[in-house]
Amino acid sequence: MQFKNFKQVLDVVKELPRVRVSVANAQDEKVLLALKKAVQEGFVEPVLVGSRSEIERVAWDVGFDLKGVDIFEADALVAPELAVKLVRGGNCQVLMKGLVNSSTFLKAVLNGEWGLRTGKILSHMAVYEVPGYDRLLFMTDGGLNISPDIEMKKQICQNAIDFAHSLGITLPKVAILSANEQVSPKMPVTLEAQQLAQMAKKGEITGAVVDGPLALDIAINKEAAEHKGIKSPVAGQADILLVPNIEAGNILGKAIMYFAGGVMAGIILGAAAPVVLPSRADTPQGKLMSLALACLAGHSMNRKDYNFRCEQITG
């Protein structure tokens, strides 16, 4: 399934059972506004962790009726731990950051005793609705890993592919981005892109068509590929853009939003449950769509777990 826009994502997730979302230090105005909208749309059941009095005060300010909403009292230091444990214990299926420092929040996620470690690298997946583009565009990792080496990029790529599968994209096309398609020792990024493409051919990266190095225009525009004489199974059809480093991803993402009027949603991949890590710059629509994507991924992860348990029982 290819989502053309975020409306289609919302239409799908609204037809599924509500997902319980654990929110660490939930007394954040923008986060509560997004949760309010998600509740109104009918796909989220929020579980709020933090100062009850502050949560209730902010909820009152934004017109969010908390009747029937679970609230767990916890101070600012304990709230991330409790929010994570609610997901770890199965009480909730998605984790969301509220009014807490990102490093503190992620430290709780990665706690070796009660966190959500899986052995995979954590990576950021940005999803863009771009005016004039015929489908949602996925990009990683422009938000978490600063300068990943080849092994990290391999894991980031696999995280992205697995996430695409959770949204029903059965064989996503991944473009490993560079400034051009020529492999040169003077541009180490091109060497790594070539290596990653070879890893995919050997089955070390699975579930996708992976090619690179590819320039951005080649990845998303067939006419550009034809004009340059580039033959690639990904050319003009990329679902996922794998950027070389955080700077490239950050610049590309902001260009999409500020020059092209795009909308971004994003989640953290690689944990035992989808993690929503909103930034202050995220729009209300972006936060809502981040929740929607996380909930869809959560449904898929739970379904796999259910199937696995059924196989155990019947096998």
C-alpha cells in the first residue's frame, strides 16, 4: 500500500482500535493539543504521566477534557521511567515525549533493566507530505544519529524498511543519497552507498530494493534519471531516502517544509515500541500525524507478536 498523503494515514488508523499512548511529563501544551485532536479523531487513548495538577491546569487551558483519562502522578525525574515501564509492561503500545529533555527521555528508553532496548540502533524516521509529490516520502536519519558509520547506516536502513513494511509497503525502494552517482574515493559517502547497495544484494539488508549512490533528483524524478542516462530500479521511484549524515537530513527536511510547504511527521525506530519524540518546531498537524504513524506501527508490531504467540501455542 502506498499512502499518497497524511489524510489517508488518518483514515486508516481511525478504523483500527484505539492505541494506548504513554506520555512522559505530559504537562506540555502542544503535546496535549495533539493528544486532544487524536482523541477526537478516535485513534488514541492517552495515558498521562507527570504532575497531575500541572497536567490538569494545561489541559484546562487547551480545552482538553480529561474525564476517563488515566493520569499517573510522578515528579519530573521519575516520569520518564514510569512512562517507559507502562509500555514495557504492556499497559501501553506507544511512547511519547512530553515536557522533558530529549537526552533524559532517550536515556530512559535505552535503560538496560526496564527500558525498550531491542539490540537495534535507535534512528529517526521523518515522513513528508510534499505538495506536488504523488506519495508520502520517507527520510532517515536526519534527527538522531549525527555521523553514522557503515554498520550504523545498515541498521538505520533496515529500521526504515521494517517501518515501511508496518505501513503496508511490501517492497519499498530505498535510495542511498549522495551528491552524484559516481563512486569516488574523494567522496567517501559514495563508497559507503555502494557498499550498502551490495549488502542488500547479498541479503544483509532485507525486504527492499536498495540502490546507491544516487543524487536526490535521480531518486525522485524519472525524467532526471533518463536525461542523465542513469539506470536504476530505484530511480524516480524512491520511497525511502537514506541521507549520509544528520546535516544533510536536517537541511533537506527543513527545505521541504520551508521552501516547498511540506508537512513532516516523525518517530523513533529501533525500540520495542514506536516512540514519538516531538520537537518544539513541529506543527500541530505534524505532531498529530506522528501519533498516527506510531499507532499504525504499533498495531503492526502487536500483530506480529500475536502471530508469534499463536505459533508458539499451536506449534
